[in-house]
Amino acid sequence: MTVNRNARTLHRPREVPGETEIARAARLFAITARMRIDVWAKQLETWWNAQLPRTRMGLALIAVIVAASFLNIVEMQFARGSASQPAAQVAVVPNLASESAPIDAGKMWAVVKMWQGTGSHDTETFTVADHWRVDWLFNQSQTAGQLQVYIYSADGKLLNVGANTARSGSDTTFWMGPGTYLLKVYAVGGDWKVDVQDLH
């Protein structure tokens, strides 16, 4: 009779005195799940180590973009949920609306704040009058580069999107609604410059 010495030996899980059937089933399930996770982790590690450095970098960038997009979606859902709050609380949120370039005869644009960098950044608060704008510039340095700029009220409620691009370029978005705001910049794979200007 031939015995396969490489075959995995199955061990009967030890009994726990006083353990109920439900508790035993839960413990066995946890043990089985942990073993499967260990196998999957080893397979994933083997696959990851077989990838080229460029492929790893691309996958890492994609993972960052997906994670940032997921967080943005979650924040938007929270912002929508706030619409069901009592009117007394909603009233403090600025009434912000996008607009085409306003008629600015006899008026001048003045820079309120300016920021630049790489990666993500939360700005300090700024106060603007009735008509204002967000100017952005993005220099993409990697294939998976992306820039997103979100407009928040001073108390942290997401109001709108000021910029969203996956390539190099510049643009301006115009806004109507006085108040105090802040911007959250999410960027990967490039450097950026953002400013806010007020119409006087």
C-alpha cells in the first residue's frame, strides 16, 4: 500500500468544554475563513511579485484614484442626506449655483486666495461676494493623472464640483452665491494650481 506523505493531514478541531452548537459552528467558520484568506493572500503576493515595476506603479495609481472617487461618492451621499435636516439647520448653508461668465462691465476680478502643489490639499476658508470663480491649472505628469476640486461650505458640507479632469489643461468655473467656503483638492499624477477670484 502506497502512502502519499505530501497529502495535507486533516486535524479534527479541538473541543471546547461547554461550547454550544452555534458557537462551535461559528468558530469552525472563522477558522475556515482565516485559512482561505491566508491562501488568497499568498496567491495575491505571488501574483504581485510577478508584475513589472511599471505595472505595479500603474495599479497603485489606479487604486488611489478609485479610493479617492469612492470617498467622494460617500461624501456626496452624506451631503444629500443633510437635505432632510430641519430647515433651521439647512438655512446656514450658502445658496451656491453655477453660472456662465457674469456680466462684469465696470467691475474687476480680484484674487481672493491661491494655492498650488501636488497631491491632495484642503484649503483654509475664504469669503466671497455674489459672483466669484475658481480657476484651475493641471500639469499631468503620469498616464493615470487626475485633478478634482470640490467646493464645501465653511461647516464642511459638500456643495458642488469646481473641477474634474484627467488630462493637462486649465479652465474656469463661475459661481453665484455669497458666503464663506473652502476647497478640497484631490490630485494624483501631476502638479496643480488653483485660485479663487471675486468680482468687485
